[in-house]
Amino acid sequence: ETGVTQTPRHLVMGMTNKKSLKCEQHLGHNAMYWYKQSAKKPLELMFVYNFKEQTENNSVPSRFSPECPNSSHLFLHLHTLQPEDSALYLCASSRDRDIGGYTFGSGTRLTVV
Amino acid sequence: EDQVTQSPEALRLQEGESSSLNCSYTVSGLRGLFWYRQDPGKGPEFLFTLYSAGEEKEKERLKATLTKKESFLHITAPKPEDSATYLCAVQVVNAGGTSYGKLTFGQGTILTVHP
């Protein structure tokens, strides 16, 4: 166990569904991140939260909605997704934004049908 | 625009055959360069952080080095269990010396070590 737990591990959803991805970290870190990993492409930053406040939205479509109720939990709410949104969604945490040694979770493999 | 390019895209080695992976970067201001290992179906696992040119870090059969333009991950006498995708990433600082948590990743090098 890496200290960053993501659920579910796999998710299949239709384009009209609403679902949520969950991330929890037990490391006492203050910064949390969502990254998207698509086949043949580098990891793409989606959102950054620092001390529960969103500090970066990397031009992500509004069909992805993040929520950070506290420094240990991070959610990604999904609605009306497209097939091209199918990817591995990775959560990561770090002590703070200036420390780049992220700890990643194992990811949620999302398939949009 | 900050860019990270890794080469080769894929590398096949025989067990015991040493080699190096390359990570070239173009950034406005480097705070740190990071190496991660990713196994299939898992999230990236942190290996090394390098902060300044000339710095070197070692862990078992891996050694990471940094210059002002690139980083190398040297693998000495690899074993089949070293097979994975190796990712390089950079963290950039702005003119005020602040970074915003963003890591810019390369596409990775898929390493396969045959017994």
C-alpha cells in the first residue's frame, strides 16, 4: 500500500452517467493532485489542491469537477463524459506544492462507453 | 513552453546488459527533476529527485545524473524485475521562485529486460 488509496480501481460508465472517483492519503501531506494518463501520451495535470484550496485548473472541461473537503480526501466528480475521456486517472499527494516527490495512488481505470 | 523528451521510447536489454535512458528538458527555471518507475496497472513510484547540475543519486542498480539540459538514468547489470516504464518529470519555478506543484512529464521509456 502506497499511502494513497484510490477507489474504485476500475470503472465503466455510460456517457449519461454520473460517477465519482475517490482518493485518500494517510501521509499527512498538504497538497493533492489529479492527473490523467492516456495511452501514448504523457501524464497530464488536471487539478492542484493546496491546504484544501484549488490552486490550479489546467484547462479541464467542466464535465470534470473536483472536490477537496479536507487535506486527506480528494474527489473527482464525473458527468456526461465522452469516450475520449477513457484513461487512467491518478491521484497524488506531496508535503506541499513546492515538494515534487509525489506519492501516487494506483489509479482508477475509467472506460466511457 | 516547458518540454520534456525521453529517449528511447522502448529499450530491450539482456539481463546484465547495462545501458542508459535519456531525459532532455527545456524549461524556464528548474526547481527539480524527478524519476519515477511505473509498473503495468499501477501508479508511478518515486525513485529520485535531482536539483542541480552535477548532482547524482543512486539506488541499487540505478544511478541518476543531471546536467543543465538533460538527465540520464543509468541501469547497471539489469535484472528482469527492472522491467517497467521509467518516467522523467520536471518542476518549474516562476520568476519569483515559487512553483505551483505542477510536474511536467515525458512520455516515458518502456524497459524490458530479458533473462
